[in-house]
Amino acid sequence: MARALRLLFPGAVYHVFARGNELGAVFRDDVDREEFLAWLAASVERYGVICHGYCLMDNHYHALVETPRANLPSAMRHLNSCYTSSFNRRHGRVGHLFQGRYGSRLVEKDDYLVWLVRYIALNPVRADPPLARRAEDWEWSSYPALLGVRPAPPWLTTAWVLAQFADDLGEARRQLRAFVDSGLERSLVENDPYFASEEFIRAKTADLPRKPEVPRPHWQPLRPTLEELFSAHEQPIAEAHRTYGYTLREIAEHLGCHYTTVSRRLRVSEYALRVA
């Protein structure tokens, strides 16, 4: 299976996450969590990464990172490999700790980052069973530091998030708490490689390579509807199927016919193009 494309550019912001192999624990106790945060701090300093948030669960972690040097793979490789080595030494084990590669989603910072701050802060509350009754009670998260409940580590950047709510620090924290609490009954779609507006996605993916080994959602996350294609193209079936990846069945449902009919029309249109 092809690896998902990492879209890299200076100043890119990502929601990154990694789960334990076979859903196993990646943090067995607080010593493990302290060790992971030490490696996170080292990665932030070594690679010039800006960390806007994090949350350590039992079998996975989340982080919000900004990469002025467009070097997310290097920073994440350092973090995960160094922590894995440390974890294995401490617990007398060998082999992979994390389940495959880390996951990442490109984030449009100005409009969407605070929504991910809330999502990550609420992870301990939404866990089954819950790890904390309130989001600010979970000490292995950046959220208590944002609220001023716990001291912020020097490598955690809190100013940008708080500034999105108010200029006054106390008021910003009050509004942030209300914003996080208001998200208890809401969820977030987790299987999309982007968390951004359509305009942002189009701008950042316009020049990506269109290769078969690169999953289509990464170089073409947005595509015209079938209605738009059939109203604008002379060969709409070929355009929809070959260029935009619509299946024959999807096209048939749009036209109200059997997919074999669509297949025949596709062959006819392609033959006409070859002999033209």
C-alpha cells in the first residue's frame, strides 16, 4: 500500500498522533510520560519546531506542531525513535512500539487550530473509561498550562492560542475554558488528511505530483461534482473517471443507468479521441 504524502512547507501546522502497536500501551506509568515529554522538548529545540499543544493518553498521543523549517518527518522520526528506544530499554522489550507511521493532518492555523486544541484537551474526558472528569484535571496535557492551572514548560507555546480569545490573559483563559467545555458533546472527523478551508487546501495542493502511488485524497482532496463535470465538459464520463477518479458505478448512479452502460460509453469516447 502506498504511503500517504506529507505536504511540507515552511510554517506548516500539523495535528500529529501515533498509536501503540496492536493498540498496546505506549505509556505504562508517569515515568514513561515524563520521558516522552523530555524527548518532545528535545525535538522541539533540535528541529526548531513550535509546539502549540499535546496530550498523552495510554495507548496513543496527540500533538499540535508548527514547522518553520518544513521538517516534520525529521522531528517526528527523532521523537518516536528516541522514545521507543528509551521505552524498550526501561521495560526490557524489543521491536516496534508504535503502530506504523505517525499520523498527521495539515491544519489551517488561523481558522482551525483552536478547534484542535479543544479536541485534544477533551481526549481524557472522552476516553472509555475516562481518564479525567474535567479536561483541566489531566496533567499529561498542555491544556492545564494554557489555563494557568499548571506551569507551562518552556518549550510549549501558549501565547498564540490564548491570543485568539482575548488580549487580557485572564479573560483569554476564561473564554478558552468556556470554548473547550462547549465541545463536550461534539466530535471531530479524524480520517481527513486536512483540517482547513477549501481555499487553503486548493492553494497548498495545487502543485502536488499526480502520481498513482500517491493517494488521491492528498493531491486532489477537492474535486468538481458530477453535475459540474457534466455541464462543463465535452467528454464528461472520461473526465470524471480518468481525471477525477469517480467510479463507473458513481457515474451510473448520477446518470440513472447501469454501470456497464457507462463503461461502453467510456470506451466509445476514448476510441473517438484516439482516431480524431
